[in-house]
Amino acid sequence: MQTKPILIVGSMAFDDLEFPVPVASPDVRSAAESDPRATTSFKDVVGGSATYSALAASAFAPVRVVAVVGRDFPEATLETLRSRRIDTAGIERADGLTFRWKGRYHADLVNRDTLDTQLNVFANFRPRLASGYGDSPLVLLGNIHPELQLEVLEQTTKPELVVADTMNFWITGEPKTLAKLIARIDLLIINDEEARLLSGIHNLARAAKEILSRGPKGLIIKRGEHGSLFFDKDGVFAAPALLLEHVVDPTGAGDSFAGGLLGYLAEQGKYDHHTMRRAMMHGTAAASYCVEAVGTLGLSELSRENIRQRVERIRHLTHVGEE
Amino acid sequence: MQTKPILIVGSMAFDDLEFPVPVASPDVRSAAESDPRATTSFKDVVGGSATYSALAASAFAPVRVVAVVGRDFPEATLETLRSRRIDTAGIERADGLTFRWKGRYHADLVNRDTLDTQLNVFANFRPRLASGYGDSPLVLLGNIHPELQLEVLEQTTKPELVVADTMNFWITGEPKTLAKLIARIDLLIINDEEARLLSGIHNLARAAKEILSRGPKGLIIKRGEHGSLFFDKDGVFAAPALLLEHVVDPTGAGDSFAGGLLGYLAEQGKYDHHTMRRAMMHGTAAASYCVEAVGTLGLSELSRENIRQRVERIRHLTHVGEE
């Protein structure tokens, strides 16, 4: 069975991250190893939805990225991506500065405040698919303006699976464009608060029904440290999150989840309900590696075998034998 | 195999409940059937930890209750308990008013504010085990003053399994007595915020390790709509909550969970790790019936077969087949 290539569009960014507790410095993998006097701020951390998703997906499948970076973005990072069979021909280097996000996490390492967003080269970005990208069988439309997500979709030729992520900002600000997008995709990935906002329904079971009635074949609702839910016409699946002893930086967890999920589906080449259940666990495994280190460090050497080991742990976490 | 009797000590109460959204009146089972003009307040709802736990446990096993009620507590309710093989000989009727709790739920039906607490006859309650209760093989020490929980424990003769619940109020106010209790029990059941408060550790995996080092063989951490976690020397288990379309009143969910859990263990007569995993699912099933109606109505006719059906749904929710 040939693993299929995945087209990923999204942001590539520098993140400035602040943590109110001592965390590991970027060159150690676990908070347990950190010096309590260590700084709690990290500047110029390479991030962005496309970066996280591509790194996670590349543990499974060849990846093609559509994104834009500025002249300040390190060539070494692009080299790292290429060393993981990530095609960077679709990454445009524009004359300006790379998109930048600055955020401060609360002590729970779940809630966070956005302190600053600088769109920079992202402000005028129009995604153009590099040669040979249009026939990609799997497409991940990362969280960017739904108009741009639609533009990418229109440049593809009958993909087998189209997955999109979005956020509060577009749900509130671009409801019509988003509705058009949602009607055309196979799978929508959002978090619980976004599902409530999008549907206007607090109860997640009913919110999911309402969202599925708008067109997508499947819906994934992410609940952070509480795991994730998958809904389609064949039922509901609840994937637990791993109980990690050392969560360092949750930035990119959702994007890594999506990357791992699509990677597994690309490898399997099928998208039925039961394959989706297993794909959720592979996405969860990818996200678990992401949050154990600052930025993309937890993903930079992620292997298929690493994923397999964590999937076994996740499987064991909810396994119930017969009486 | 003979199902073993369960001794339950806890509160019996009148609850005054306020909901900020229209909910079902007590004589309908689902919010879907409710009149949106219906009142959102319910007064004199029979509640209390012992009541909820005993009703849930009685779907599995004979139950013996130790509690106190006032002269205003309806004899008909005691009659209902007796009709479900719940022994009420240990329920003392004191000269005064029954314990009363008044609470207001937020729109999320998760968070709530306590508006009033009247201890009434509970203020001078000293639990005394009725004749024949002392040799109960399973003991559930519901959430009351840890001094009273210890008094009950001292009146028992070598129970096979002692389970205790507690809350923020005792963790903060009675740390020494609570520590003494925790060192003597087999299983502690608390929620995630209580686990963090008790251990002083935010991360739940590490908080659980710390709490287990204080003596109990097992620890259950409840996470409401996100399910629950079980920790012991043999590993970790994550039970999902059912995705219910109509949650009406979460009061008593945790007590119903404990009752269903002990009921299953009493039926099985063993307490190993894998039996505990299944017990968690049976507790989850009991709690799911509880929250679908106001007060104890969802439990008043709960059968073993009802539980079995929901356990199948819970099992399906996390089931993952082989590739």
C-alpha cells in the first residue's frame, strides 16, 4: 500500500511565549530537567499551524506545504523540514517580516492570552499551489482566513479527503464564507468552545448534530487535556488525552493532532469510521509529543515508531476487558 | 456468587435548586419535553450524598444506610428506599429539621454557587451503626466531616473495601483528620480540583502519585462531563463520560457514580485493577441516569438492565479495533 501525499496550507510564524512557571529551556525535553531559575520567556520560537502539522504528518507520509515566510525566517528550519520529506517548494519567501504571535500562558498551561499579533507578510498572502500540488489526495486547510482556505481548495483536483480547522475569530467575523467552506469539506476540526459558538448550542452532542447538518461528513471536537471527540453518521468516538507528567508548552498541540491524524489516514488510504477512530489516537499521540517541549522541538525528530508506542499507551488507557 | 451488602454513610437532605435555563419539571425525564415557560427553581428536592449513592448502589446490591433526617423528612421517601432493598434501620430521625442545601447552577450546568447551607439535625449527628451493620464487607464513607467518617470506620469489623469521598472544605479545614482517614482507606474518590488542592500539584498524573503515597490503594479523580480517572499501582484508566443530549440536573452525579461503582464491586466480590476498570464504567452509567432528571428521579427506578445498556454505550464510545 502506497502512502499518499498530504497538502497542508497554514501559517508559518515566530512565536514569543511567556510562561508564569519555570519551564524547560528549549534544549531539554522535560520540565523535570529544568532549572527552577530558568527564564520563563521564549522569543522567536519557530511555530505556525503549517509547521506543526507538517512535522507531525511527516512521521507518516510525504507532505507538501503552502505558506509564506518573511526574509527573517531561518533557511535552516526549511532545511529541517526538507530532511523530513516535507516539500517546501510551496513556501513563498516574501519581502518583509514573518508572521509573529505573542502569547502568555496561565499557570494551568491551558488558558492563554494573546498579547500581540503581527500579520507582516501574511497580510497580503494569496496561496498559490506549487506545480504538482493540485492532485494531492489529502488536503489539510489549517486555520487561516476561510477565503484563503477556499482558494486553496479551488486549486485542487478532486482530493479524496479535505480537512479544515478554524477558530472563533472566523466563526464570528466571516460566518458566510466559513459556511461555504464547511459545506465543501469532509472533516471539520474545532475545539469545544468553537463548536458551541458555531452551533449556538452548549450541549456538545446536540452541537455536533447541528454542525454535521451543515455539510461535513465528519466533525472532530478537541477538548485539550480532556481528549477529543469524533462524530459522523456511524457514531461517536471519544479519544482520551494521554496523562503526561510534564506538559511544557501546549502551543501547536491542535495542529500536531491534525497532522498526526492526516498522516495516519494517508498511510491507511481509507477514511471509514473505524479508521477514523484509530486516526484520532494517532493524532493524540503526535500532540502528546508536541506539548512535552517548547515550540516544535518535540516533533523535530518524531518517528513512526514513537507514535506507535504512544498509541499503545492511549489504547491501554481506555481498554476494558470482558468480565 | 453472592452479592455483598454495602454500608453507606452520608447526608440526607432537602435541596433547593435554581437553574438559569428552562429545565424539565420533576415529572418529565428529559429537557426536550420541558415547557420553556416552566419554572427554573425546584424547592424541597430530596437529595443528599447517602440518598443518591444508595439509590444507585441498590440496582446491584443490598444497601444499609447510616444517616440522619429531621421530623420534616417524608416517610414516603424512606418507603421508596426500602422498596429497593435499602435497609433504613440506620437512618436516625432526629427532633429538628433536615439538612438543607440551596444552590444555583450556571448556564453551563457544571459550575454552581452555594446560596445557603442549613446543617439542622446534621449539626449534632454522630453516626451509630444499626445492629448487624458492623460486618458490612463494602463501606462507602460519603462526603461528611472526616471525624465522622473515622467514627463509622471504627464501628466496622475488617471490611474488605473502604471507599471515601471528601471535598475542598475538609481538605482545607481538617487536613490532619483527613490525612488519618486517607491512610486507612482503600479508595479515595475526589474531583480534579480537589486532587490539585490536596496534593498541591496541578498536573493530575503527578498529583495522583503524590496522593497514592499517602496510603490509599486506589484513587479516582472525577472530571464531570470529561469522565473520570482511576490510578493504582497497576496503572491508569480513563473512563469517558457519556455524551448525553439532555443534561437536566447534575446534582448527585458524583454520589451516583460512587454508588454504581460500589454496587458493581459488591456484585463481583473482587477489587483488582481490571474489575475496577469495569466498575468505573458502571459508576459512569449510574451517574448518566442521575443527571437526566431533577433530583433523584432518574435513579428511583434504576435497574441492573438499565445500567448494562449504558455500559455498552460507554464501551462503544472508546472502542478501537485492530488495524
